[in-house]
Amino acid sequence: MWKSIRKMINSSKQNQESGNNSTNLQAQTFVVNQGISYTDAKEIALDVFKANFLELSQQASQTAVARAIELVDDFIEKLEKRNPESIKSVETPGFQYALFNAQKEYARTGDKDLSEVLVDILVDRAKQKERNLMQIVLDESIVIVPKLTIQQMDTLSLIFLLKYSQNYSVHNYISLKNYIDTYLIPLTTNLSKEHSLFQHLEFTGCGSISIGEQKIENIFKSTYKGLFLKGFTREDFEKRFEDFVNYENLIITCLNDKSRFQINAISDEVLSGILEKNQINDTGKINSIKELFGHNLMNDDEVIEKLTLCHLGMKNLIDIWNESSMKNTTLTSVGIAIANANIRRKTGISIDLGIWIK
């Protein structure tokens, strides 16, 4: 077992003492060791911080070290729960550099929300053993997060959830309400229409403001189309297909009108999978079913009314989204990574970042 490494900084020089089987790197100092436990990992993390952080007054130094210890404790705890096998990453100079950046920013600000987001990103970063796009994005995210307010991170998270993802557990209004309650509403408490907020997101490299726009009602009509249909009659169906009975496994009672029917799918993407599963290969039939799926869709006002009935807080989100640059903003890989970490902080629910960053 190697011993812990202690380093002290003064105004003129750095002195280092090393345990057995260890290597010290100076300048901006990072530690490389062989063999590691969670206790060892914590000591390495704190040594990195103490060896590199700027010299402060005694009181400020004590506060900074206390914050660094707090961040490391949170990191070790979450790493042990989510990715315990990644503990060895703490030995690598690349991870130590990312860790030091996180420690430094939390020591400087003491912002607990910031610490939680940084720790979440660090846990994902610890999984990255090789230099790849994910590792680069997470390293950059650690640098960018301290430049953002919680308000801006919530904005990124909402844009990510609505523009870049679909929740496949949503299939009726009960599950839609649960999705809104769990994922969206917790992110809506501090939203802003101010254009400067979005300009700053653009400046930090989290997103860009485009000419094109996606209003929130259109996003829901596309992503969860099956919830916003007025349905069709049996006669409407038989104008396109000769035998209603042969397609009954594709049809359900309309969610919004019990006297009518609708195609049993939540989105165009899901419908394509259903058609493939049912081995419907005829192009003419496929096109007719897809056309019928989009038949008699609710108008914008009706969709907004349905969303507001799910949760009154949706009215505020809809107003801000449609009257601000949220509808015009697209995210970069860094913006997606930060959005993902903030969603986990707010909801406790993990989303696989690897779906979007490969």
C-alpha cells in the first residue's frame, strides 16, 4: 500500500513528499499512483487541490479547503453508487485536471447547486478511460458550467427535453401528466424571456440562436402526436382499406373522442416500428396508414389547452417558450451534457448521455 502524498505551497516554492511507489508531477501538479481505494482517491483529490489552488489568507484558505472536501465527498459517494469501477480514473492526470477545475470553482463560489452539477459531470467523466468525444465534451462542460446561472441551466434542460428527446413511457394523458410533473415543471420556476440569457448561452458555446423556430405546441404535436388526435370513423378507415377487421390490432378508441378511432401509436417514429413489426410492407398501405395517423389533428389552441389541463404551470412555460428565443435555440454537445447533468440534479433521474454524444 502506498502512502498518501502531501504538498504545500508558499509564495516562493513548492515542497513535495512522496510515499512509496508514487510519482509526482510539478508545475500544475497532478498525482499518479498505483493501487487505489476510495480513501486513497479522496486523499489524491485533496492533494491535487492543495497543490494547485492559489494561496489565500488563513480564513479564506480554510473555507476553500472545506468546500473542496465537501465536493470530493459528494463525488466519491455518487461515484460509488453509479460507477464504482471508475474509481481508478482518479489516478490519471487528465481526470485530476478536470477534478481540480471543479474543486477550484466550488471553492471560489460555494454555490451548492453548481457543486451538484459539477459532481454529476465528474461522475460521467470518470467513466471515460480513453480520449474520445465524450471525454472532451465533459472536460469542456466542467469549464463552462461555472459561467452559467441555474436559470440558464434550467433553460438548457428544457430545450434538451423538448427538442432532443422523447419519453417512451408517455402513451396517454396520465403518463403525459406524470412526465410534465416529473421532468418539466421542476425546471420552470426561474425561467426568463430576456434575450441576453440566450446570447450568453451562445457566447459560452452551449447553443446557438437560429432563424428557424419550434413552438411548444408543435413539438408536442410531433413528439406525442397520438395524444392530440380527434380521431376518425370506421367509414373514414374503410375508404382507404377494404377490411377494418384485418387492421384492428393497429387501431384503438380515440383518446379524445370515445365515439371515434385512432392509430395505436404515439409518434411517427413509433408507428414505423409498429408497421415493421406487423410486416406491413406495401408502400401504398404504409402511406395510407401514416396519412390516417395525421388525420384530424388538434389545432394549436386545443393542444395548449390539453397541456395546461395536465398542469397549470405549463401555461408559464408555453408563454415563455413561445415569446422568447427558447423556440429558436439549438444546443451544442456541451449544452446537451450540461442539460443532462442538471436534469439529474433536479429530478434524480438518469438519462444515457451516450445516445446523443458518441
